[in-house]
Amino acid sequence: MNPPFNLRREALKFAVLALCAKPFAALAQTPPAPIRLALIESMSGPFANTGEAVFRNLLWAVERVNARGGVKLAGGARPLQLDRYDSKGQNEEALSALRAALDDGARIVLQGNSSATAAALVDAIDKNNERDPSRRAIFLNYAAVDPSLTNERCSFWHFRFDAHADMRMAALMDVVRDDAALKRVYLIGQDYSFGQAVLREARRQLGAQRPDVEIVGDELHPMGKVKDFAPYATKIIASGAQAVVTGNWGNDLTLLVKAAREAGFNGSFYTFYGNALGAPAAIGDAGIGRVVAVADWLPNVQTAQSEAFYRAFRTRFPKPADDYVHMRLQLMIEALVQAIERAGSADAVPVARALEQADVSLYGQRGRMRAADHQFQQQLVVGVMDRQGKPGVQFDVEGSGYGFRVVKTIAPERAELPTSCKMKRP
């Protein structure tokens, strides 16, 4: 035999084997596919600041999960991937974004800033899941608080992690009930399902708990279209109102309180969202002791765990303008991860069934999902605006020099309300 020829033949054989092995080695090293989360929010237009604030919160939550190794499944841990889709504040754009997200492989949809958009997404996801079981998706709602979404319009695929409007209003009324000097109230809100629900519940609860209080104004305004609230401020002052009750959010709240301050209104604001997104800075000293806000958590909840939570967020996002952190969004992502791990799958049906039993804690804050209607149950707090450095106001908001002192804490069992939901399960 020819030794050089044999050597060449052996070398060629090993080279061929090596080439064949490369694809298998590459396959073995391929990272696990991420679990895609589709955030559908206003990233442009008049409410872009609210969408960006949500994105920062969710990004922080996703980073925390991935930093500890991702979502643990039998086939290996999988990271979360947060994709953003711009709804431009329009329902049709949100539905288009939903279709794009499903085409991209997302099966977890996140949205909250607009109950009208949430209702449109619930209907679309219901139809998609019935029509195409291979592309079923679940909807996690962190801020759309129209009560109907977990009552007559409840869906197996929809989970709400914020207290709905009636729950929030009941918390505010705990403070109103104690304000014996309050005799005249002006109601104002955005003209869509959520704003209408807020005013409807304000009328009902005032009648039940403070029948001595006169409603001297009751009106709705176009959502996201009013650039100058001066005419509304003039009417509020002319009515003799001592307080305004509003569910306004985003620029519709900031511009309202700014116009009222500039017009000389010295009354109180009972709000759902007066504790951030420019509102404290807009109203300034006129809001001290007068602007009241309800939330699931506030930075000045005085516990060591709460302080650690807030400081961790501010370390991640140190710019004052980025200072808007939601505990409930963090609990929502933790609940999702818990559900996927318990289900042993990222498929919609087993995840939804596991989410119905979610019970999560983070930095001392606990929440649980009520299976009957998919309404998250958690404590609520009510805060009153004051200068940073005053008793109970360690932290300010967005570098404004104003923060919110917690004056009421409502335990989950007190915040909980009955539901009329009749859930249809697959």
C-alpha cells in the first residue's frame, strides 16, 4: 500500500466528519427561543409619555427575570423578550399592532393605557383564539380600569392587574368621607368608557356616602384633544366647587391641573393619577394638602422593602423625567413567570389556567388573581401631595420637589368588590 495515499485518505475522512459535525454542534449551542411579550401602547402622539413610562417599567421587570436566568422550563430556561408596537392612541392602530405581534410569534399581549383600546383588544383576541387555536394569545392589562372588563365583558383570555375604577373610587371616598368641610364637588373626565365610568361611580358613591355634598358640575371633554383647559378651569371656579374629582390621566390631567392653578383655583383634586407624569410640577404649591391620588403603591410607603424597591428603580432609570414606577407591573411580570413555570409551558391555555391561581410577592407587596373574573386583588393606598422633606415625604416625584404622603392604606379584602362576570372557559 502507498502510505502517503493512506494518510491523505484518512485526513480527508476526518475533514468530512468534522464538516458534518459542525451543524450539529451549532444546533446544540443555539440559545433557547425567547418568550415574546408584545407591548401595544401609544409611543407617539399626545399620550406618548404614558407609553414610554410603561415600557421602562416592563423593561426593568423583564431584565430582572432574565438576570436570574429566565423562565425555568423542562427543556431549559427561556428568556423574556419585550417587543413594542405603537398604537398611536388609536384603536385601529392597536388592532393592526395586534395582528403584527401575532404574526411575529408573540402570544402574550400587554396593554393598559385606554379602556376603549383594551375592550377592542379583548374582542379581537377572543375571536382570534376561537378562530385559530394554534395562535392563541393571552392579554395582560395593567391600567385599563373600566369595571366592565372584569364584569359583564370579562374574558378567559384577559387578566387585569390594576384595581378597576370602582375600587379606586371607593378608596378615594374613604378620604372624602373624612373631609367634613367639603360641601361642593365638580366632576370632570375624559369622554370615553373609562371617564364615563369614573363619573358615574363618583355620583353613586357620593350619593351613598356623602349625600350632604352637592355636585356643582358634571361634564366630559374630548380625550387627548383639548390643548387649553382654561375654559374648564373658569367653569370650575365659577361653580364654587371646593374639590374636583377626575379620572383624567396623561396630558389631559397635567393640562387640567395646570389651568386650574393658573386660574386661581384653591380647591382639592381627588384623582386616580395625580401623583406623576408632570401633574405635581404643574400644580406646584397650590397642590400641597389638596391633590389626592390613589394607587396600588406609592414611593413614600414607609417600609424598608418599599424603599429598596424604589431606589432600585431609580438606580436603573436615574433621570427625573423617568421617575414613574408601578409596583403592579412588576407583580404582573412575576405572576406571568410563575404561571408559565407552573404550567410547564408557554402555551396560552395552560398559562391562563395557571394565572387564575397567581399569588405573588415582591419587595413586601403581595397580590393574588381572583379566578372568577381575572381581577387582581391587592392593597390600595391614598396619598396627599406635600413638599419633599415634610413628615412622611422622603421622596419627591420627577424632581419636582413634591411627593405624596400616604394617608390611607386599604387592605386587599377591603378593596375587593363583587363581580358580575360569567366566565366562559375553553
